[in-house]
Amino acid sequence: MYKTGDTVIHPGVGVCRIEKITEESFGGGEKRKYYVLKTLYDSTNTVIHIPVDGGKVKLRRLLDSNDIKDIIHTVSVKEPLWVEGSAERRELFSSILKEGDQGKILQMICEIHLKQAERERTGKKIYVSDSKILSAAEKLIHQEFAHTLDIAPDKVAEFIIEELRIG
């Protein structure tokens, strides 16, 4: 169980702080304990209620800097994720985002960027669904890495590239 003040990852919105733990009764149902989360990288200061006893959304602790470096250095040695069919690929990539495995998410980002560069060389763009997945994936990776490494989110890609050079 997390406590007030903990920083966690919400798979749909990114880095959040647990502001408090409260008992609520939403929709006239039975009272349950909820984590009250505040997003840290969202200018709207979104507040989210997540049941303490579980549910569809699984919170997790942030990676530490060693975990991040390990993920970066192992991403290139994994089996490719890319699937040629756009519908199948969208389904696979969406499930990877929901699963929240940062290694797979980073690998997916790399593979989408490679395909994007390939398509640009032939005068084409990537599919809109790939572009949307890429944005969501980069948001999650950039927020978590930035928070853990104490750098700006827009410096994360640069950090990853540099880390790959020295690895």
C-alpha cells in the first residue's frame, strides 16, 4: 500500500503524487478507500481517485536511475515488436501501454521512430494510429525518466541517445 506523498506511475496519465487517502462513496455505492492523485506533469492539475484495494488501474513505483539505464541498454537486444498489419499493431501497442512495461514501451518508441524515418525517406508519413501511440508512449517515458533523473522532460530523448553512445 502506498502512503500520502508517494510518487507513482498511473499507466494512463503518467507521474502522480498521492495527495491523500480518503474514503468515498461514488454513485451512492458502498464507501471505499481511494488514493487521491495529482498529476505532476499536467498543466491542468488533474486530480484522480483510484481505489486502494485495486481495480482496473494498477499504480506502480517509479523506476530508479539504475533501472532506467538497464532498460535503455537492453532495448536493442530484444525481439522486434513491429507488426505489419496496422490494426494488429495498434492493438499490440495499446496493450503494451496498458501493461506499463517501460522496457517494451521504450522499445516500441524506438521501433516507431525507425519506421517513421524509413517512411519519410520514401516521402510517406507514419499512420495516425502509430503517431498517437508514439505520443502517449513518449509522454509516459519522458515523465518518469525526467522525474527520476531530475531533468526536463524535453531532455529525456537526448539523455537516452547519449546513454546509448556510452553503453
